[in-house]
Amino acid sequence: MERLPTAAMLPDSFLGARDGISMQMGLIWDQIKAPLIVPMLRLAVVLCLIMSVMLFVERLYMAVVIVLIKFFGRKPEKRYKWEPMKDDVELGNSAYPMVLVQIPMYNEREVYQISIGAACGLSWPSDRIIVQVLDDSTDTTIKEMVELECQRWASKGINIKYEIRDNRNGYKAGALKEGMKRSYVKSCDFVAIFDADFQPEPDFLWRTIPFLLHNPELALVQTRWKFVNSNECLMTRMQEMSLDYHFTVEQEVGSSTHAFFGFNGNFNAFVFYCIVLPSTVMVPEVEVPKWGGIYIPSIITILNAVGTPRSIHLLVFWILFENVMSLHRTKATIIGLLEASRVNEWIVTEKLGDALRTLKAATKLPRKSRFRIGERLHLLELAVGLYLFFCGCYDFVFGKNYFFMFLFIQATAFFIMGFGYVGTFIPNS
């Protein structure tokens, strides 16, 4: 029996309806593309190119300044007056300023002991320091554990305060602000703030307080982060690359030139490479010049990598990761500002860092609980991945600029993030 063609097996009315819908959609697209889509997309390309050039100039400027700083050896100790603090026999400990150490926490089961222990282990006269633990935990078990840890250090003679509140307004920033309202804070001269997973060295205050004492024009001393688990996995290496440039270049240049500096994150890169550039695939009337789509971004990427030269071979993975992270940071910023809801988390690795390996070697960890695939889905990331994949397919079939190679790889990165395969997963239950 001969196989009939598909068209012969379908009713004429169905074919007419199908052709009519596709024709109508095509007519609508043709009607709005020229007067609306093309001008808007051209404007978006121009804006992205302008921001790319501005970012290129900024990165080039920072590169020149940081080279001069390293060449002339302009360390903070040379730019500002710094002298080690000395004992005063007559005044005793009262010669030392009173320091408040704030540690905001939120369900920090893995690191609360490490961070509280590090803060209580700071080398400073015991009657001239107050450790303030600001606990916003919603898990009653964790809250009790943190309170018991504070009581344990208090029994050792440490001046530690355990503070809670009945809301989470402002999140950790709100907790810090609330902590400053306590009556005992009025006697403090300086405030040191550590996040819940920070482990400051015992001599931290001896190295930082002199800058504030001898330079009254200074209001803030910010120190560089180091990462105890940067070699944990590929994701932690790429996070290290993102943050190292911020600390080793941006902050150093900003401090040396008395200028403001921006925090890490590149929203322009996400908009350009994940929204505008893929859109030009379906609108061939709009072209992105090679210098703006390839050359300038490549130079910017190389300059960003100078903060972590040991990971320069991971540049391709880092670019893909940064584009996805830019979306995530933007989403988190908007949700945080509006206080709409709690943003989803990407748990890259346990917060214990290197201590996790020791723990695994010493004890047998319980078997990880099962999870449902729906618990780890990030719908926005999946939607962007589908959009990039569709644009890549369109460019593969109809395009001539080979953008599909980048689009397919970037879509894969979004799919990996969207399905929650970014490291450690902690189920809701």
C-alpha cells in the first residue's frame, strides 16, 4: 500500500485554517516590525554599545591605574598615616577605643559557630569590645543553637549580646540598623561588621583601627575577602574570579583615586548578550558591528580576569556563568528593594568551606534526602534559556553570522542553572 502524503490526509478546512493563522501572524509581524520593532531594537543596540564603550574605557582606566599603583608600591600604609597602637600605663585599657562587632544572621546552621568563634577570638582588650549577634532566624531550632553559643562565650567572659526582633524588615541591613539602636552602642567608637560566614583573623582590629584613629577624614576601612573554599568546585572558582576583580582592582583604584566604585555585577552584559543580540537574529535589518559584539567585550573580559590569573583558562565558562548570574543578581535586587518575597537561592557549596572536608573525614554524613524535580526549577532562567535556544535554531536555519554557536552554549548554561544543577541542593523539607 502506498503512503499518502500528509496534506492528502488532512481536511481542506483544516489546511485553510492552518494557513490562515500562519498568514495572519506573518502579516501582523510584517506590519509591526518596520515601524516598531526595528527602531526599538536599533535604539537598544546603540544604548548597549554606548554602555559597552563606557565600560571599556573604565576597565582600561582601571588597568592603567592599578599598574601604576603596583609599580610605585602605593600601599594603604604609605598613603595614609598608620602607626601600631601602644599601651598607655596611666590610662590602661581606656586608651583603646570601644569597638562594636556586628554579625547579622539568618538560619546560619552551618557557620554560626565558626563566625561567632572568630569574632569572640579577636585580639582586643576584653572590656573594650562588644560582640553583637543579630539573629533573624526563622528556624526555632537554629535560633536556640545560636543563643546557646552566645551564652557559652558569655560564660567565658566575652561581652557578647544576642539580639532578635519580631520582623525581618530590611533583611540583614535592617538588622544592623536595629542593632545600632541599643543603649550600650552609644559607648562604642567604631563598628566592625562581619557577614555570617566571615572568619576574621585575630589581629583584624589591630590592623584596621589605626587607620581610623590617625586619619580622621576616613569614615570606612574595607578589607579584601579571601575564600577558604575557592578550589571546592568549578562554580566556586568562577565566583572567585567575579569577586577578585572587584576587590583587587576596583576597590584599590577607587581608594587610590578617592573615587566611588561600583559593586560586582554586569547587567549590561546580560541585556546585550542574552536579549538584544539574540533579537537581532530574527530582525536582520538590525546589525551589531563586530567591534561592539566581539572585540570590545573580549578585551573587557581579559581585563576582568587579571584579578585571578590562575583561572584565566576558565574564561569561557566564567563568561557564561556571569551572564546567568547577572540575571539572578538583577532579580534579587528588584525583589529585595520591593521586599516582595524571598529570592531563590543557588547553594553552590556548603558554607563550611575547607572545614567540610575535615567533617566528612571525621564523621559519616547522613544520606541526602530525595527531592522532587519541581523543587529545584528556576522558571525565569529556563525561560531565558528557551528564548536563546529558539534564537539559535532560527539563526542556524536562516542566519549568516554564526551567532547560533554562542546562543546554544549560553542557552545550555541557563538550562543548567534553571534546572538547579549549580552545586549543592537543599530540599525545602
